[in-house]
Amino acid sequence: MPADHDTYIAEAPEDLRPLLARLRAQLASALPDAEEVIAYKMPGFRIGQSIVAGYAAFSRQCGLYLSPAAIMACADDIAAAGLKATKTGITFSPRQAIPDDLVRKLALASRQDQRRSAT
């Protein structure tokens, strides 16, 4: 299991590394008070005891994982970007990355959901 985000990205398929590095930077910018962690064998951003966002690389695509409420809140934007989503994640590839503004919106929505869950 990779020890940190840098190692995880370096071990990912070569064509996915730029996507992962970009996504990491986008999430770090949107969640400046989050701690970078490795959880569930993938990189994530934790605030308090909750993972707010995580990402992963597969053989041909990447995934961004967030709270189900964040996915639901941004469902129209996800569809408009032509991306596929499940209850907790969005898949994307080098041919179709997640737009910067959508990553930010999703991360903030997931954070907001985490805050609601904590109270």
C-alpha cells in the first residue's frame, strides 16, 4: 500500500498520473484545512475523522469519491459534463477530465455534508 499521495500517483498508470496530480491539487485547493491521508488503499482528504474526498486510479480511468449527498447535489452538473456517476463516485479518463469548477463544487458539497453529519 502506498505511503502517501506522491507514491500513489507515481505508481499509477503513466497516462493517468497527470489527471491524478491535477485532481489532488484541485482538492487541496478546495479543502485547504483537510489532511492528506491514505485510507481504503487510496488517497483521500480528511477533515476531523471523516474522509471528505478520495480518488483512485484503475487501468484505464480514475475515480473521484465523495459523499452521496454531494453527488446528488451536483447530479445535473455531472451529467452536463458528460461524466458517469454512481451513488458515491465519478469516473473519468484522460479524454474526459472533471472540470475544475465541478471538482471544487463537489468537494465543498461533500465537506458541507460531512459537517451536517458531525452535528
